[in-house]
Amino acid sequence: MRRSVMLSCGSYLPEKVLTNEEMAKIVDTSAEWIEQRTGIKKRHVAAPGQKTSDLATAAAMKALKAANLQGSDIDLIVLATTSPDNTFPATAVTVQDNIGMGGKGFAFDIQAVCSGFIYALATADNFIKAGQAKRALVIGAEHFTNLLDWTDRTTCVLFGDGAGAVILEASDDGKGTKEDRGILSTHLHSEGALRNLLYVDGGPSSTRTVGHVKMNGKEVFRHAVTRMSEAIVEAMQANKVTAEDVRWLVPHQANKRIIDATAEKLHLTPEKVVVTVQDHGNTSAASIPLALSTAVEDGRIQRGDLILMEAMGGGLTWGAALARW
């Protein structure tokens, strides 16, 4: 059975760091309040002139180096972002050019906000399973701070910029069991009736402006715990695995309280959860690959480990992916 094996990952965070103490000088809040309510201690902010494609390229180059590959070895890029360089073309084609992929293969963007990386992973996996790609570069990259209203303390303290990337390669060694290496299954959902809970109040066809993030935090929290838990259960049941079988939960890094509540609901011990939200805040589509890269680089994630990834974002969109590293 053909599987999409995860060869490597890479990440990038901008040099500029904005601490909670510095945030307290921008809006009416305190460092203690931010950390207590969200778990966030700092976030990274892209430099003037630094674009989403720059962040994505840096993460992609690290993933390529880790896999001992060149850009010309890639034949598909799926880039998840809510903050593209331009309305068009896709930011992915700029990355395609930057890494030296040339005119081989194809590249495009996906927009599912904080669920974007799961959506991108599922899309690339399906292209590989269909035989239309051999190696895919899956990226989550955001210059999210450009979407913030820096006078709105309910949103501006939450988000940061960054990028993460994973390289997938087709393998025909799978036996169709949960012991296979690679992506075992992906599960995607959305509910457009809830789109006004988390959105940006602008766009090319509505206001001709970029707009700012608007969020009903209480309702988003409630739906996040419920929806992400449902997606995780769906993934585990589809592969006949239990919480005991899962080595690592790599969740969307939005809020420590959401992460803790989701893990507790599923009886996953804290020792099994990768948490990096304290170091970069909510980086939307970049948060899962950033957390994944951190756990791979520090040695926590080892070959053969069963990994659950999950996210929920504006739309509302949500989903989960189960993979064996």
C-alpha cells in the first residue's frame, strides 16, 4: 500500500521577539494576565519587508537540508497560509522559485486558517497516493501580525509570525496496517454557519482592504475543545488505536488552556503532548509544523512514533491527521 512517509521537517521564526512585558506597553493588559489565560510568553514578528514567502522558504530549506535533498527533488508544494504575499499568484510559486525547484511539478496555496497545515498535509498525501507526486513539500507559513488590530487586546496578544515545513515521500512498503510508517489517515471538517466566530473583516471582493482579526473568544474556545476532540477520536477509531498507542499529540498551538482541555478530555497525559505555544504564540497554519520540528530536533519524536496532529481555525474548519514518524 502506498503511504506518504514524513522524511524531515524544518522551521523558521523571525528574529524579532515581542514579549508579554512589551505587549503590556502596547495595549491595556499585563504579562501575567496573558500567560495565565493563554500560556503565551512571547511571539515573533516578521521584520519590515519580510514576506510570508521568505518565512516559508527558510523553513523549506531547513527541511530539504535535513532530508539531504535539493529543491529540484521536489515535485509538489502545498503551502497553507492566511497571509499570502499577494492576492495572486500563490505564495507557493515564489517558494518554488526560491528553492530552485524550477518548472518541474506544481505548487499552490491552501487557505483554511489555523487548520491549514492539516488540510495541506491531507491534500499532498492524496496527490501522492494517486501517483501524481513522488515528493511533496508541505508548508504552513504566516505573517499573521499584519492582520492584527494592535489596539484590540483580545486578539493582538495571541498571534505571531513563523513557518514550518515537512517533506513527504511516496513509499510502497506499507502493508495497510497501523504499523506502517507515514500518514495513516487524515480527517477534515468545516461548518460555514460558524464563520463569524473567527474572521477578518476585509478582503478584495468585500472591502478592498486587508482587514483585522475579529474573534468571539468564548465560543471559539468551546468549539475548539469539542471539535478537535471529535477529530482525534475519529482518527483513532479509523485506525483502531487508543490513547495508549499514541506516542505524541502535536496540537495546534493556539492556547495552552485549549491544549490541556483537549488532552484531558481524551485521557492523554501531559507527558504525551508537545507544547510550544509559550515560545511563539498562535502562528495559525505554521503552529503544528513548528511544534513538530521542535520535538524532532530535540529528540523527543523518534522513528516509529505514532503522532496525532489536530487543529481548528476560522471557517470554522478543523481536522486531524494520524502518522507514524
